[in-house]
Amino acid sequence: MNYLVNILSLSLNALIIFFQLTNALLYPLRIKVKVYTFIYIFLSLLIFSETLQQGTSYIIFIGYFIIIIYHSENKILNTISAITGYLISVCLNHIILIILYRFLSIDVATIKAEYSILFMLFYCILIFFTTKLWRLLLRNALRKMTIKIPKRILIYLLINLILCVALFLLNITYGETLGYSSNIINFNGVIFCTYSIFSFVIMFYIIKAVNEEEHAKNILEQYTAINNYALHLEKLYKGMRSFKHDYINILSTLYNYIEISDSEELKEYFYKKIMPFHHSINDSDITLDDLGKINCLEVKSIIAAKVLYASLQNLKIKLDIIKSVDNFFIDIIDLSRVIGIYLDNAIEAAQESSNQHLDIGIIRKESSILIIIGNSTKTNNILLEEIYEEGYSSKGSERGIGLYNARDILSKYKNVVSKTSHSDYYFTQSLEIFSTS
């Protein structure tokens, strides 16, 4: 009978350690490896627990981490998650022991003598669900992170957690030699919980700081890329203007030659093929010239790109910028995204309309900047209250692509007023941004 009780006790103890070390893994081991791990833990307890007692934990840890190194998809993250699962389990164990002694006057000796199997069964079930929950929380936290944690930070966290485990094992081993009195349980419980919370808080703030730093780097890279693109676009635009100027001069010279010539076929070709292109070049220059009044490269580049695209779609474009604009008073990346969304919708709607008009206006006032984007539409029945809804599809109307996202971006700015109107087959989107100074 005692033999069966000992085997059951040993099996439950092995299962508890197995759950402590494997349930929290972010990248679970294969079933075959899990079986090998459980057998290794069970045999370690069977062979060494009588002689080494708590010292068996060192053998189990060393062997288990070798298993993780050889069989894990992400070795460092898996080791960190395994250690955190173990630390939580040890803290939980001491909290339970303190509660039992404080409220039921049941100490460790009484548990070993009378409730050993029952306690281990209860603790095994509790550890199973607790470590599973911890793994779920870790995975959700990692999914929400926008960047990958640098390896050097992971190594630092791993070293800190290994030191934490070493402290735990030393205290547990020392406590066993002195006998698990209530004072030792209370002391260890306070030390373990305090150190674990302290370690987790440090880990949280380090990861948060790294996340914010990497996010700032990404934003800086975006700004740099946009600036480089804008400068490149401006160079292309200047080159195109120079080419157009030379081309128009050549056409003017050719025009004079044709006028004094008797070739009717040459005249007909010139007036039907060349002159219309001449007028379109002049018109596009008028449109693009106003972009020079925008002194913000990011905004200039997004408008230039959309205007050039609209020109290729043969839309009738009008761009009016009354005065030069240096500051738009909100984050330029956010403003560029919103303008891009508005123009994408305007171009799509104008293409489907009969008039095919696209109008862009930027007005610098005394204490605000007013941006107006208007376009012709094919229908006069647009439900303005629906186009900003999440998941709204533009299939049934001209507007809607990303408008929910645009409103979401602008919602964090108290100095922005957005207005939408539609009448007589013409849609208008205005954005007034007030100075915060």
C-alpha cells in the first residue's frame, strides 16, 4: 500500500514540475518531446529525491533547459516563459501554505503527514490552469507588440530570471535543512513574491521602453523615406518643367514654319495631334505650380503623387493654394495618411462621374489651415451618416474607402474640425486645423 502511495506521490510531484516548466512555453514542445521530458523528470525524482531532496531540482532544471535548447523553435523566449511559469508556481505554492496555516492552522508537517496526496492533487490542478493562463497572457502581450524584442534584451531578461530561480532554489534548499516552520514559509513567501513582482515589473518596463524606442526609430525611418521621396519627386518635377518649357518653345518655332508652309497635311497633323498635347502640358503646369507653395515635403509629396495619378486618369484638376503653408499643426504622417485617403476616394468617385472634376484647395488663415477636397459624383444620393462606418464598402457609393480610418486618426486631435457635404452631384470634404500655440 505504501509503495503505491509513494508511486502516486512521485507521479503527482513529477506532473506538477512538468506543468510548471512546460505549460507556459510560448512555443510548445512536440508531444514526443513532452513524453521524454516527463519521463526524465519522473526518473530524476525516483533516483535522486531520497538522497538529494531539493537538490534534485538542479538536475531537473539543467536537463530540461538542454531539452529546450535542442527542441525549441525560439530557445530564449521559451526558456524565459518556462522560468516565469516556474516562478509563478513557487510563489503560488507559498501563498497557499501561508493561507492554510493562517486560517486553518495546517502547517507543512501536517500536510506531509495527513494531506500529502490531496494537497498535491489540488496544487497540480491549480498549476495546470494557472500556467496555461499565464501562457495566454504572454502570447497576447507579444501579439500587441509592434516590434521584435532585440536579442540582447532577451538575454538580459533571461540572466535576471536565472538569478531569480537560483535565489528561489537556494532558499528552498536552505529552508528544507532548517525544517519548514511557519516563519520560514512566511519569509520565503514574502521574498519570493516580492522578487518575482520586482523582476516582472522590470521586465515589463524594459520591454515597454524598447518597444517605444523601436517605434520612434520606425517613425523616423518613415519621415526620412517620405522626405527622400518628396525631394526626388521635386527634382523630377523640376526636370519635367524644364523639358516642357523647351518642348513648348520647339512647338512654337515649328508653328511659325508651318504657318508659312503650303503643306496642308502637315498643318492638319500639327493642329490635330500636336496642339492639343501643347495645351494639356500648359494646363498641367498650372496645376503643379501651386505645389511649390507647400513647404512641407511630406504633404507636398502625397498631393503631388495623387495629382499626377489623377492627371493620368484624364481628370479635370484644379489646385488652389492661396498662400504658402509652412506648418499644418498636427503630426505630418497622420495628416498625409488622411489626405491620401480623402484623395483616393475623390479620384475614384470623380472617375465614375460624368464631369470628372477633382478640386483641391489649401487656405492659410490667421490661426488655422483649411484643406478642401471636392469631386464630382455620379449619384446625388449619398448617405453621409453611413460612409464613416467601420467596414463600409465603396461598392454601393463613391466614398467610403478608409474614411473610418481617417476619422479614427483625426479623433485624437482636439484642434481639428472635419466637415462633409454633398449636393448637386458634388462631394466636399473640408478639414480645418487650428494652431495650438
